[in-house]
Amino acid sequence: MIGPGEVIIALIVIGLPATAIFYGFHRFFKFREKQLDADTRLAAEKAAQYAASNAELEARVRVLEKIVTDGGIETAAQIEALRSAPALPKSSPKPAQGDKVQ
């Protein structure tokens, strides 16, 4: 006959390793979920950057197509108008104190 002490020992011998394995798998899959979430956010951010860049390039191509398909006199006037148009601000490093700005 099996006594209560032997049942408790059997539960400890089987239950503790099973609980430890379950806990390890649970933590591993939580880690993988966080990692995939971070990768998803990074991919979405890159897609937004590519979309913005693509829209800018499409606008520039439209301008070039219009210049190429228009007549010669209008083309020269448009090129001059584009030269005098303000350029898009580019991010440039700010000069340090003491540096001369030209």
C-alpha cells in the first residue's frame, strides 16, 4: 500500500520539474512575443519612411514629366521658376558656438 508520504514525494518528483518546464516555456514565448512586436513596429516605421520618400519622388517626377512634355518657351520659364523656388529644408547640423556661419 502507498502511504501519504510516498504520494507527496511522487507529486514533488513529477510536479516540480513539470512546473519548471511550463514556467520556462511560458517565459520564452512571452519574450518571443515582445520581440515580434518590436520587429513589427520597426517594419511599420520603415514602411512609413519609404512611403514618404516615394511620395516626394513621385512629385518630383511629375514636375519633370510636365517640363519635358511642355513647349520650349514654357520649359525655360518653368526651369527658371524652379530655380528661384525655395528648396525643401534639409536637416543640417547646427554650428557649434564659436563657429562662423557663412
